[in-house]
Amino acid sequence: MTSPQRRGTSPQRRILVTGGAGYIGSTTSLLLLDSGYDVVVVDNLSRGRRENVDPARLRVVDMLDTEQLACVMKEKPCDAVIHFGAYIAVGESMKIPEVYFRNNLAGSLSLLAAMLETGIRNIVFSSTAAVYGMPACVPIVETEPYAPLSVYGESKVMVEKLLDWFDQIHGMRSICLRYFNACGADPQGRTGEDHDPETHLIPLLFRAIQTGKPMTIFGDDYDTPDGTCIRDYIHVTDLAQAHIAAVESLFAGGPSRRFNVGTGQGFSVKEVLQTVEEVTGKKVPYTMGPRRDGDAPLLVADSTRLREDLGWRPEYSDLHTIVKTAWAWANR
Ligand SMILES: NC(=O)c1ccc[n+]([C@@H]2O[C@H](COP(=O)([O-])OP(=O)(O)OC[C@H]3O[C@@H](n4cnc5c(N)ncnc54)[C@H](O)[C@@H]3O)[C@@H](O)[C@H]2O)c1
């Protein structure tokens, strides 16, 4: 890995993190700081939390406000942007597509315009496995065609395409990281998952334990060994490390790339539930519901490209560590 020293007179590289008050953005910001980078966070706090960010680093700005973004970039000149800022709920995106396209697509375009104006030419973008929809081949490789099944997934495809054009026309280099299921919490307990609305499995299982209200599992008649959907769970710290590897590859002059970020191992909903019961020592109350539209039975990443090209290795993504760190966070 290259060091975070700049080549110019300034001693430290600075990264602008959009959505840095959210779950993955705040965890990545801490790891960037741990690795010696300077960080400035842009977040409108629509979904994130003020307490997730050091107040001295936070600029409360909406990404749709290009002028304000450019002001922040001029006030705090940055070497790269890591772009997490987005709305993330697949179901919600199918009810209010206009809100999702505006925030995720127009918000990204506004960010790119501010970057062009201020001369920033490196960006790492939070993409998603949702760009693949129901993939024909699993484990999924990056060459699998785009086939999103939701407005959320489509908004991410559109931003990936914007980034291709901005590279071709403006020389803006980008790395799109297509995350599978982000989960777990910072092992030091500094950050963790706490979405509102929460749609992710592990925090919902905890919530069922804590409230005694049964959670619904959507479908147990899929063509999988126990009938429930299988996903690839990636610890947020490993995900954050992938961002650091990505930004460093851009600083080293590497080209625009797309990478899957997952472990290559899938766990069913029932297996995750069982691990939650083992780690917490508590029963999870649940009921079985029908399948949800658009849920693929099996989504598992082939992350060979990320491992081979950027030397990334997941360290915290065994299911027990994921659940243990998340449970510690849920009981903070
Ligand atoms: N959590 C996952 O499993 C997962 C999986 C794949 C991709 N992603 C992507 O990772 C990114 C981060 O996800 P997360 O789980 O941390 O979500 P999050 O909701 O915790 O964080 C998103 C942050 O973006 C901010 N934001 C949203 N719109 C904004 C705007 N217009 N201007 C400024 N700030 C804005 C929110 O306030 C929030 O702090 C998202 O882009 C998401 O699509 C997440």
C-alpha cells in the first residue's frame, strides 16, 4: 500500500466523504483517519447521524447543492472523493422512484459537477450487487450484465454509466465497489448499523429479540438447501478497507475499475438466524411470510478481481465475528 503522504507541499492527503454520517461512510472515515488521511464529511443528515462524525470534520450540505459542495471543496481541497451519500431502501425506491432518482442520480451528478469545477479527478463510488438483479451465474463476476430489478439498483447503474462517460470525456477516474450485504460493527465499538427505516437482516433479528415482536422471513420455498434466500455477508470494516485500497490504487495512477466486494461464501436467512441465536444466547421470534418481489434466491460475489488486483483480503467477515460485533453495537 502507498502512504497517504501527498506529493506536494501539504503533508497529508485529504478525502471528501459524502454520506459520512451514515453506517458505512462513518466506519470508512474512521479507518481513513486511522490510516493517516485527513477527512472532510459532507452529509445532509437526512438518514445519517450527527454523532457519527467529529463536528470539526462535518459539513451539513445536501449533495444536490452543487454550489455549496464546491465551496466545501475549495475550503478543504481534497485529493479524492468517496461517495456513499444515497438513499438505500430497495422497497422504498419502488414507491417513490422520483425521490430516489433525484437523490441518488441527480445528487451524484451534482457532486461530479462540483468535482469538475474544483479539479478533483478521483472518486470511489458505493455501488451494489443490486445492479445484477437475478444473475444467471453465481458466484457473480463483474462482467455479468446490468439487470437491476429496482429503482434503487437502476440509480446505481446510471451513476456507474455517468462515471464511465466522465472518465472518457474529463479524465475523471473512478472505482465502483459493488457491495454485497454490508453488516457488523467496528470491532472497537465506535460505529455500527442503525438505519431508519431498517431493512437489513441482522439488525432486524436483534430488534425481534429486543422487542419480543416476531420478525417476518420472506419465503422458505426457494430452491436453496433450507428454502430461504442466500446472501454474501461482508463486514463493514473489510468493506472500509476495500475503499482505502481503491483510493490508493487511484493515487498510484491506476485506471477506472469495477469490483465486487464480498466473501464468496453464502449464508441463508435461517443460518444467520441460527448464528444470532448462538452468539446472543437468545431465541429470535419470527414468522414465515411469502416471498418478496425481486428477491433473488442466491447472491454471492466472486471477488477474485479485488483480491488479485488490489490485494484486498477480508479479515472480519466470518459470520460469528459479524454477529458478535453487531450485537455489541446493538447493546452499546
Ligand atoms: N448497507 C448496505 O448493505 C449496502 C449495500 C450496497 C450498497 N450500499 C451503498 O452504500 C452507501 C452507504 O450505505 P449505508 O448503509 O451507510 O447507508 P446510510 O443511510 O447509513 O448512509 C447514507 C448517508 O448518506 C446521506 N445522504 C443521503 N442523501 C444525501 C444527500 N442528498 N446529501 C447529503 N447526504 C446524503 C444520509 O444522511 C446518510 O448519512 C449507499 O450509497 C448505499 O447505496 C450499501
